[in-house]
Amino acid sequence: MMTIEAAGEGVVAVAGRLDAAQAPAAEVFLNGVQGTVTLDASRLDYISSAGLGVLLKTQKRLAGSGGKLRLRGLSKPVRDVFAYSGFDQIFEIEPAA
Amino acid sequence: MQRGSRTQQPADLRGRAANAKSRSSEADSARFAPQIGSLMPLMVFAAEVFARRGLPPEWLAPVQLAMEELFTNMVKYGGERREPVLVQIAVSPGGVEVTLTDHDVAHFDVTQAPAVDISRPLHEREPGGLGLHLTRRLVDRLQYSYDPQRREARIAFRKWQAGGGQQ
């Protein structure tokens, strides 16, 4: 399961598993964000290429209008996937709050 | 998901087949309809095997990720309705071996998929191809075989402990 929801001004919290089954729902939600957004992923346990694709699309869309998607609090398995895909170079990643 | 009991391993994996605890030469197996809705049962199956066989918990995420990427590739490119995908998980001394067998499909060697340049800047990045790239990074060996008479594709990958005797 995956949950994604607004968690304060400019912050979105995602939790659970962002896999190919859950990626469409995450994409629908993230299509509605604007500006610079922090994605709190401290409770995200798992991400696959489908989830990465959603984040990449969101980052490109936001960057096109001067914004960006920042990530916060990646677990080690998720951080490893970011590193192996080079996404740690195209996303600003903050430690957990 | 159609749960199998325990099935004999494929011949190409049989050499090192043994449960780390019981030394069984069997593999856990189950069949999954080739659709995205099968992902959750597939992940649950992997987690159950890991728990029952006492496999290292830190391997579960990379093994599940490789399983998802290979399975979703089968779903995307496998064409119209066909038989369920057979998934087998076997424990060997120092490692785990996972095999996915798909039926009535065309040849596509996942080990020959083009490399992804992960150093490209944001505006040049596209999500395509990342799944197989990640799979190759996360597992220790990836093998593909195809039987043209049966139109059967078999993908096997292995995860080993460092110094665990990879062959």
C-alpha cells in the first residue's frame, strides 16, 4: 500500500510502497502540486522504477516553471535506488527532519 | 496467485540448490497472472519465503525490486492473454536464486538491454530503461534463456553474500 497526502505548506508526505501498482495514484496527486515542494519520504519503504518515473516527471514539470521537488528523509533501501539510478544527482535530498 | 507447493528447480539452477537450513533441493513456487494487480501478491510471496527460509532481511528489498521490474516487463511486453508467470525462489548456501518463467512470448533478452547513462542532467533524463538498469545493479547475476519451440522465456537472477561463492 501507498499513501500520499499534503503535510503542511509546501510539503507532501508519501508512505509505504511506491511501485508500479501505486505509481498512477502518486502521479495523479503530484500532478496537482506547484512551485517548490518537499516530498517527505521518511516513511517510504520501497520505490521501483515506476515510482522514480513519477518523481522524474514531477521534477521536470516543476523545473519548467521555476520550481522543484525536494526529497526528505530517504531510508537506506530507497537511498540506494536513488544512487543506482543517478537520481541523487538530479534531486536535492535532505536528511529526515 | 496460484500457490505451488514446492517444485523442483530448473536444471540450470539445480547444481547449488539447497536450503541453507534444511539442505532441501526444492524451490518455493507460485504462479501469477501477468497483470499489474499481481504485484502485491508477488511481493507477499517473496516476503513469506524470506521469512520461512530465514533469508537476510536486507536482501528482501533488492530481490523484490528485481522481481517487480522483471515481472512488470513481462506484463508490458508480453502481449495478449497468456498463461500465468511461474515464479520460483530457491535458497542456496550463501545466496538466493529467483526464476521467472513466462509463456507464449517473443524473444527479448533482458541481459542485452541498452545501458542507461545515469549521469545525464535532468532535462535529458527519461524514465525508460531504468528498471532493467536497477535490476542489473541490485543482483549478482542475471541470466536469460528462451525456448523458441515453446515460446517460453526464463529469467533467473541470484543474490549472494559477499564471498558467498558466486558461480
